[in-house]
Amino acid sequence: MVRYARVAPGEDAGTVTVACTAEDAGTKVEVTYDLTALTPEAATELRLFANDYDAYIDGWRRRIEALLAQE
């Protein structure tokens, strides 16, 4: 597991945790964001991020799989 602090000045701050677990077919990756908005405007953006989180993470999965397929 890896956890790191993330700060986007004027937007948000918090931690990101990435945990990997070996599975028969590969690796299961779990990514958790624990973010706090720093402005009211950023709170709106953070809510949008949270609402679209599954699609966001799936986009990462597709990009990683595409890169691995090139190897």
C-alpha cells in the first residue's frame, strides 16, 4: 500500500491511497481519495469528481491495460 498527500492550491487537499492485491488473473488495485475542498467553488468540483469517480477510475484501468498490451 502507498499513501501520499496531495495539495492543489486553491482547490483541494488530502490523501490518496493505492493498495494492490495479487489475484489469479493479475492484480486488483484499489484507489481511495480522501480530499477536502479549499473553496466553495472547489467543493462543487469535488462533488462532481465523487459522482463520476467510477468512470474516472475505469479510465485509468483502460489506459493501463492498453499500455500493457503494447509490451
